[in-house]
Amino acid sequence: MSVENVRLNITIPKNLLVTLDHLAGPRKRSRFIVDAISRQIEEEEKLSLETQLCAGYQARRKESLELAHDFESADLENWDEY
């Protein structure tokens, strides 16, 4: 699978460029930046999913508690045998 690359012109603080060059090397800036952006996007998507799951669990809380209550006697059935 081929990936189409595009050229960007960005502005960053000089001290950040110095650190970037130190960590990645001046000829490997693009790969370092792509990796950093990819990790950040992955983290943002993970946080978004966690937020959605939390909201879903909270929305279903009452229903889940009612179901747990309805099946409580079945859950406890024969418990004293253990």
C-alpha cells in the first residue's frame, strides 16, 4: 500500500527545532514529526473512545442496576454450598 506524502511549511520555536535535531537528526525530522503526530492522534482517539464508553456506561447505569437486582436471587442460589 503506497502512501501519498505532502509537503508542509510549518513554524516552530527555534529551541524546539534544536531539540528536534538533537533527538532525530536534521535529515530525519519528517519521520520524527510523523511519528509524534501519529502517537498524539492515537492518544486523542483513545481518550475520545474512553469518554464515549464512560458516557454509555453512565447512561445505562440504572438499567444495569435493575438487571443486577432482578437476577440477584439467581446469582445467590446455591451459594451456601461453597
